[in-house]
Amino acid sequence: MNVSLLRTVAPYYLFNTIPAVILDILQYGHPALREKCSPIVHINSDILSFLQDMQETLAQGGIGLAAPQVGRPIQMVTINIPLTDTSTTWLEVDGSPATLAQLMPLNFINPVLHPFGKKVPYREGCLSISKVYADVTRRSCVKATLILMDGRAVTIKCNGLLARCLQHEVDHLHGSLFTDIVSPQDHEKVIRRLRLTHPDAFEEDDDSYARRMKEERRRLAQAAQVPAIPRKTA
């Protein structure tokens, strides 16, 4: 998004006079988690107040939270990677070396991500999918163009936990969950776990996925066994 389209208000720290509240985190199966979120055009007092609430909610436990997880289908994320993280060994902001201490907490809107590097597995969880963990393969590095809450656009390049967290949280803005991208061999195990931990969840998406995979395997097996019938030509 063109930064000139953004109209900012006073710095968001000026709104800290209003006590933040802890928001309810939507859980797996809630249809709002599957919505594609809208870009934010104006950074106004409502957005900044909502960000405070998101930060207070994240402070209860977790390293990243996206707006749709707490019921707002807008492109906003707050991330707070522990400064003790040793996996993020490479971090640049606008081409200059930076540290997590300089960057955290990272609050941004309207992100554009370009993951790169080798694919690596890592065990992921999610505040919206409690008690479920699975290995997820993602690119090891990310180039991210983000708009900060004062309206500035920055380009961040990083690896490690920060790169993974950026990918995980931005997936939320597109209606995707980490359970969507587990390996096919692990997918059924994840679904079984979801049924135990989220028995009231709306699971049609996952069941449909499992059925499609089963039907595709059956189709391929039949195609391998039955020779193709030549078509008649006029």
C-alpha cells in the first residue's frame, strides 16, 4: 500500500492513558479465523486503542497475535519475541543491522512478505489452537515490508524465530492456520488431536481436505492400474 494513503494520528504511546483490556482469543473452528483481512487505510485512535488491547492480551502468554484472532478482520499484528531468543541470528531494518531489543515489541499493519532461504521444519503452536502442536515447514528467512504504527514503512530482513513468527502471523491475515500446512502424513494426526481438544469446533475445512486427499490417492491408484481407453476419432 502507498504510505501516502495513510493518515496517522498522534504517536500511539499517547493513548496509554486508557486502560487496556484482555481480549477473548477466538479458537479453532470460529469462522472469523478463515476471513481474509482488509488493509488498514487510517491509523486512528480506534486502531491504536485496539492495538493496546492486543498487546495486553499477548502479554498473558505468547509471542505473536494477529487482529483476526481477537475478532477484527484487519491487517494488524503485534509480535514480541523474547530478547533471549538465539535463533534470530540475522536481522536488518532498512538495510542496517539491528537487534531484537531495538525492534521489540513489533507492531505493524498491511504487511507484505517475501519468504526465502531453505525450507526448515519447526514445531509450531497457536493461541487460537490451544494444546495442539505440529512440525511445520517454512522458509528460513523473510523479507518483510511493514507499516509501523506511526505510519513509517520499513523493510525487515531476518531469520530464526522472528522469520517464522512473521510468516505464522501474516498467514492469519489471509485466513490460514498452521494446521493447513502440516505435511500430508501428519495431517490426520493433527485432525484427531483437534477433535479431542476442540470438540465443538467447526471442522468442515479439515475434513474436506482429508477427503480430498483420500479421493486423490484413490484416483491415482486407479489410474496406475487401469490403462487409458483411446478416444475414437472422427
